[in-house]
Amino acid sequence: MPTYVFFLTNHLGEPFEAHELEFPDDQQAFNHAEILAARQYPVEIRRGGELIKQIPMGEWQAEDWLKPHLGPWPLT
């Protein structure tokens, strides 16, 4: 099975954490990356050192305690 490296990136696009996992094919690796992205982490996927896909983070939602401090949402 191919080994994939998932790099979690910060708001500047710089990798700050890496996870190495094996998957039988690219699609299953992409599915795993989508789960990470939904948790607010932009993800770079590499196989054999080569970048094969970048997935942006999911849509941001303010936590309930923060919403009153942000004013009307969405901002207009």
C-alpha cells in the first residue's frame, strides 16, 4: 500500500504537523484529508515526497460563546 503524508498547515500555508498513513488508493487518502479539512485544518497530501493534492479547510463557524462578540453575521 502506498504511504501518504498529510501535512496540516497554518493560516500562512506553512506545514506545522505531519501524519504518515497507508491507504490502498488515492481516493481513500483524499477522503481522510477531507475529514481533517472539515475540522478546520488546511491539508497538503504527499505521496513519495510529491504534492498530489491540497484541500482547503472547511467553512468556519464561530462557536456559540463567540457569536455575541462578533456582531451581526454574516458581515455585510
